[in-house]
Amino acid sequence: MPLIPEEPQIHESVPGPRATPAAGRTAPTPRPVPGPGPRPAPPRGAPAASARPGKPGPPAPPRGPVPTPSAQRPGPKPAAATGTASGAQLQLIPAPEGGALDAAEEAVDLLLDSGRPPGEILVLTTGDLHPWAAHELSFGESSYWAQHDAAEDVFYADAAAERATGRPVVVVAVNGGTEEATVRALSGAMARAGALLIVCGDPQRINALVGAGA
């Protein structure tokens, strides 16, 4: 059976008068007392040791304004703004005919995110009606136009609808229609826009139609 060596025991010195070594005899050199060994690793889940005082820690994240959802939202870049005859600012958002309605929706979202009240926005379409307008008209024109008159939310209408009155912001989606009807729609939108007119569609076609209706 193998023997397990015993660990050396360290006896503490008993307090009392020390014996003086006899003359001619060399006192034995005291044996060094072993110091503490390596520290055991902390158990899993235990917090790490705190940093030394004065030791720089990780840099704090820079403070700054939180970007608003509108700054983060990707969308089509509007062309350079110009003015209309009524004094409203004109912005052109390039978009194909099939994507003009989507571009108009993104423009409305950006307006709302920037703090524009929804009751100040009117969206007109030159081709097919906006799905919301088609849905609301299925319940009758009375309830549909009652929402327009209440002016509490964004209103969607056909650009040819004469009953749609002006609002501070008018968004036009050139999503179809004949050139003659589109010219009338753009002319009517310019008259309805109080502060801002946003036109979404093919820039070359819109510029040509606006020039033709001028």
C-alpha cells in the first residue's frame, strides 16, 4: 500500500525568554516560513475583482442627441425645393409611376414624424384611388367627406375631386391618368397647398406637364 507523505507542520513559537546559544556554538539559521501560495480561482459567477483606484476604466459612451426616427428612416431624396405661384414650397420626389403612391406614403410618414399634424395633410392621386379612400367610399360618400370636413386626420382623395379643399400640405402621387387630367390635377394641387406641395412621380414628365399647364 503506497504511503502518503505527510505535510510538514509549522509550529508556532511559544512566547517566553529565548535561550542564548552557548559560547563557541553557532546558532542555527532559522528556516524561512513558507508564504501564502497562489490564490485559488474564484468560483464561477463570482464578480471580478474591482479595478485599482486611479486605474482608468473603459471610456464612457459619448453623450449626444438621440437621432429621431425620421433621421434614421431611409426614403427617396426630394429634389431641390422651389416655389409655386401661390407661395407654397414645391418639392419633387422622383418615383416611377408604379411607385408614386409608395413614395407619397413615405413622404406622409416623414411629415408626421417631423411633427406635422395629420389634419394638415391632403394626399391626392392622379390615377387609382388610395386604398384607404376606396375603402371609406364603400361606406358612402357622406361619411367619407365628413372625415374630410373634420380635418382630424390625413385625407386621401382623387385629384379631380373638386370637394377636396386646401390644406397646409398637399402631397400628389402621379400614379397614372391622362396628361390632360394630370395637368389639371397639378394645377389644382398648387392652388390647394398653403405651405408645402410635394409631387411624387417621374421628374421629366412632371416638369413637362407643369410647363404645359403654366
